[in-house]
Amino acid sequence: MENLPGIVVTGASGRMGQMLVKTITASGKARLVGCVERAGNPWLGRDVGEAMGGAALGVTVTDDPLPAFARAQAVIDFTAPAATVEFAALAAQARAVHVVGTTGLEPAHHARLDAAARHAVIIQAGNMSLGVNLLARMTQKVAAALDADWDIEVIEAHHRMKVDAPSGTALMLGQAAAEGRGVALEAAKVSGRDGITGARERGSIGFSAVRGGDIVGEHDVLFAGEGERIILRHVATDRTIFARGALRAALWGQGQKPGRYDMMDVLGL
Ligand SMILES: NC(=O)C1=CN([C@@H]2O[C@H](COP(=O)(O)OP(=O)(O)OC[C@H]3O[C@@H](n4cnc5c(N)ncnc54)[C@H](O)[C@@H]3O)[C@@H](O)[C@H]2O)C=CC1
Ligand SMILES: O=C(O)C1=N[C@H](C(=O)O)C[C@H](O)C1
């Protein structure tokens, strides 16, 4: 057990944080060596297992990331963009692999990740599941096979607590479609139509977001042509798929050269 890679989970009390704690401790492939939360979080100072309502795991939740990262071989981070860029610098300082699941990252956040990745391995993806990464590859291939007579729309649905839109997954799928079609997503992207929008612009890639209840995550890529439609769909019913993917990334990252990677690299897709 002592030889297994040590992992710190940031945002440990969150939906994904708790799923990661369960997945890591049950895996037999890694050790949970730290849990980080933000200042003021009620779990601070408590054993994470007990805070989750179970047996003690011997890991106390802290708001001081660097000493925790220094004990770890990897940090798995599903928090918020402002926190993630701070964690990237600290993980690089500690030479720990940083697995980033956080979505809603803007170009300025990516620039900070790029800077940290000069010294450390960073694996970042808007969706860590095998199914969605396969869907992205399929989207790229279908988009490459069809011309702009086929309208591309990405439709996503998530739980009522989600704070960013379009989802990180929707943007991944839109990026895959744009790459397949040989266009820049920034130029083709149309998001959140409302009012007298005019007719659809040929070649645009549309995004629509639904928010409600406890939907874990659903994504359709619609290719709408004259007289026919193709719909590629992924439905997540359990957050374990993201946690398993993130753990796989943390293990894969051990021994890789410093740099930016994604789940396609991890999964070899
Ligand atoms: N890439 C993927 O496969 C997936 C990505 N996500 C993304 O992960 C992120 C988190 O999602 P959820 O767990 O549903 O959200 P959540 O709101 O349940 O959890 C976020 C946690 O991060 C903590 N946090 C925020 N700032 C912090 C800081 N400065 N230091 C320490 N902890 C901090 C919060 O206190 C909270 O406990 C979102 O961006 C979401 O879109 C979610 C699922 C899958
Ligand atoms: O916030 C979520 O819950 C999810 N976020 C990711 C996203 O933005 O795509 C991944 C998954 O769909 C769940």
C-alpha cells in the first residue's frame, strides 16, 4: 500500500470530490493522502471519511494545499477556475501530476495552466469518461465526412446546480466537430439563441443548454440535413465514470514528461 501513488483531492466536499474519495479508496491502485477545501468550508479539520458519513479514512480536510501536495504524486482537481489555476502552480511546485476536471476555463486560465505545465504534467479535459471521449472522436469523423449542408448543433442537459454553460463536454464536442470540418470553433460558435435571431448561418455550430433537477450529464450532437438527421448521444447516469477516468489519468501521468495532456492521450484514442 505504501508504494501506491499518493493522491490529493481538492474540493473534497463537492459532488465530484466525494466521488473521487470513494473511487480512490476503493481502487487498490492509489492512496488518498490529502483532501483540500476552501476556507470556511464546514469539513475543514474533520476526517474526510467521517464527514462523508462513513468510517474514518485517516485524512483530515485542510485549506492549506501546498503541504498536502508535497506528500502526493498527483492532485485531482474538480473545483472552480480561479482555484484550479492556483492549484496548478502549487502542484507544479510540488512536482505532482495535476488532473484538472474543472470546467468553465477561459483563455486566461488556460494560459496559467500552460505556464505551470512547463514544470509539471497537467491532464485536463471537460469530460473524463471513456464514453464521451469516444463520442468526441466519432463527432470529428462524422463532421469530416459531411459538408456544411449538414447543420451541427450540440445540446446538453445538466443538474440545476451547474454554474457554467455550455458545459465543458459540449465545448469538447463542438471543438471535435470544428476540427472535423476544418474550421475554428470560435468563428463558428453560436450559443443561447433568443429573440429574432434571423435564419441559421450556414456552417455555424450551435450550442443549447438545459438545466434541471439532478441530471448527471447528457449530450447530443445533432447533424441535421435535408430529409435526414444523425444524432450522436452520450448519457451519464453516475459520476463514477468521471472519477474512474480522473484516477486513470493520475496513474497514467506518472513518469510522463512535463506538458499539457488530455484524456485522448490517456485513453490512446
Ligand atoms: N471533467 C469532468 O469529467 C467533469 C467535470 N466536472 C466539473 O468539476 C467541477 C466541480 O463540479 P462539482 O463537484 O459538481 O461541483 P461542487 O460545487 O459540488 O464542488 C466543487 C467543490 O470545490 C470546492 N472549491 C471551490 N473553490 C475552492 C478552493 N479555492 N479551494 C478548495 N476547494 C474549493 C467547493 O467548496 C466545492 O466543495 C465543475 O467545474 C464541473 O463542471 C464535473 C463532473 C465531471
Ligand atoms: O458539472 C457537471 O456536473 C459536469 N460537468 C462537466 C461538463 O461541464 O461537461 C462534465 C459532466 O457533464 C458533468
